[in-house]
Amino acid sequence: MARERTTKELAERIDLNYFKRPHPLRVRLRQTIIASALLAALWLMVETTRGRQQAYLPGPVSLSHKMFEGDCQQCHAPNQQGIYWRRVSDQACLRCHDAPAHHATQTFTPGCASCHVEHQGDVVLTRMSDRHCTQCHASLKTTGASSHATACLAVGHTIEPAVSDFSRRHPEFAVLRARVPDPARIKLNHQVHLKPDLKHLDKLKDRSHVIIRDGRATLACSYCHQPDSQRAYMQPINYEKHCMECHRLEFSARLPGVVVPHEKVEVVIEHAQDRLSQYVIEHPEVINQRQIELIRRLPGQSRYEQLPTTPRAWVDREMEDVKKLLFRKTCVECHELEMKEQALPAVRPPNIPVRWMVHSAFSHQAHRALSCVACHTQTPSSQKTSDVLMPGIESCRQCHSPAGGADFRCAQCHTYHDKSKERSLEGAATIEQLRR
């Protein structure tokens, strides 16, 4: 019959102090470790003595700092020889990068190197993780009232106190959340401008902005909305560039094709008077023609008192019709006029916004694969200037989300440093000072 032994009896056979007794392998391993540590320390001492710093490099620097890869003290201890193992101070970064404060009311300002982590290889140091933003903005506290940009159209709104993720915890854009109407004081009907077979399309010099759909010509959005030099935002609407080909400011049937400049009312009237004065000098017979026209048009005996008999009187009589045409039909087609008695009307400023979302950065260039109406979906049906045609946050989330595949980090739309407060381009360093 087999002998039965308990677990305790089996455990008593194990030598628990085996590691205390010398063994050739353990002795050799210990000697190797000590020798390696001593050799590494000796190597560091030799490198330090010879002034070499590469031994302390924890990893390759970013592409923008490659020129300093072999000169640690440029960042770690500028103007202090041999202290290249110190942490990088903000003053070291500010030698080259002038980075103004994020916000005047912020309670916490992280160090440059805490966000822009170096020695990670060929990375872009400005590519920030959301955790650098949400450490404050997930539960925002400030030293005073949360102000906003003076150019913001949503007047009175404050900085959101709890934003942690664009795809889930981010409010609707302020201009849409506050239901701000378009402040432009100009008359514009997008639906009319985007309808097929629009009048004058066949006369456009640049046909690249005419789209043929189902055999019918339609004006493209890009005819009026053209990107700036950086292809990020749209240039302001300009009459000469975007409107004049279709909306010509002709002022008199006697001068077909002749237009007044798109200027102040006083300049317009002066220009019209000059052209008519020149015309009546070249065609004196029009005075008699005008007399006949007025006799036929005006009833009663008073008509003879209004007949022009001199070039000056003819111009004054013509200007009455010019003013009626301009101020009651032509100008008011687009502009709001403030009519005045015994004086020229005043044109209210168009006040067309150049930037709608001033708290964020955007690039139309990055979205050039999309049609305009893919994001600005309400534009083809908009009939009023007051319609706000900016896309909402849900439109952006279709792509900028984990499911959409496009980047949705905070830094994609928001910047930390106030670039408007950067110093001028003229620095103090020479090439030799940066390279040494």
C-alpha cells in the first residue's frame, strides 16, 4: 500500500535558504551587474569630462529642434555651461518662441515642457493631447468673470465651464446656441442666386464658377465666396469682384452701359452729374428733346415752368430721374437706405461678418473635398439675410468623432496661446548663437 504524505511533510523537503548559499551562476551574475554599472558610470564621467552631452540624451528630439540635438544646454541651461541635465525652463523656450498667456483670467499656467514634451522622436510638438486642455476645462475655474472676444457675435455669452470631449461633451456652437440672427444689413436671397438658369449667367467672364446640372446652368458658391491667401477663411464680399458683373449701376437711359462707382452717395451723385454735364455739352440737341418729353409727360400749365432751357437746368432735371432710379430701385435692391428730407439718403453699413466663430480656428482648405452645401445645408433654401447658415456641431461630428475617423482633438479647432500678442519678427539671436 502506497505511503500517504501530507502537504506539510512535502514542504519540509524544500530548502528555503538555498539562495543564501553561494552558487557560481549567481555570483557571476552579481559581478556582471556591478561591473556594468561601474563601466556606465565611468563612461558618463569620461563623457562629461570631455564635454560631450550625447550620453545624457534620453531620445531623439523633434524635427523642429534637430539643429540643437547635440547641444543640450541650448534648452536645458542656456548661458550656464555644463548644466545640461536641468529641466527645460519656460525662459529657455521663450528665447525663440514668444508664447503669450492663454487667458487673462486663468488660475493655472502649465510650464511649456509639461505640454510640449520633447525627446519623443520626429513628432510635432504643437500636436496636443486633450488631457492638457481638459485638466482645466473639464471643470473650469477662473480668477474673474469669463470674458469673450470683442468680435464675438454671440454677445454676452461666457466661456463654457465643463467641456471634456468634442464628440460627447461639448455644447452647440455659441452663435447657434444663442440663436443670433445674421447682423448683416444687406439684402440677399441665396435661393434666388442659386436657382438654375439665373439671369446674366451667360455673360460671366469666368465660366469656372458656373455648374451645369441636368443640363441647366447654376451659379457656384465659389463665385462670391472665395478663400483668402491661406485658403482657410473666406474673403469679404466685394461689389467689384462678386456683384458688378450682374448688378451694374447704370443710372441713365441716355448713357447705356455707363455706370456710377460703388462709393458713398455723395461720390455717386457727383459722378453722375459730371457724366451728364459732359453729355449735354457734346449733345446740345437733347435740351429740345427733353422739353418735348416733359410737355408730353406733365399736365397743366405748370409744365412750361419746368422745361430746361440751359445745360445746367437740363442736368438738374435729369438728376431728379437719376436719384429716383438709384435710391428707389437700384441701391435699395441690396442696401438699406435712411431717407432724409431735402438731403441725400444715408446708406446703412452692410455689417457683413467676416468671421462667425472667432473662438475657434477653421480651414476650408482641409475641407475642400466637400461641396459647400454638404455643411451649409440650409443655404439653397434661404431667402432672408437674417438666416444663419453656419453648420451646427452635429454636422461636424459626422466626421470629427471616433466613428467618423477625422481628428477631434481640442487643438484641431482651439488654440492656447494668444497669437495676437506675439512679439515682432525681429529677434535678438544670430545664426551662430543658435547653432553653437
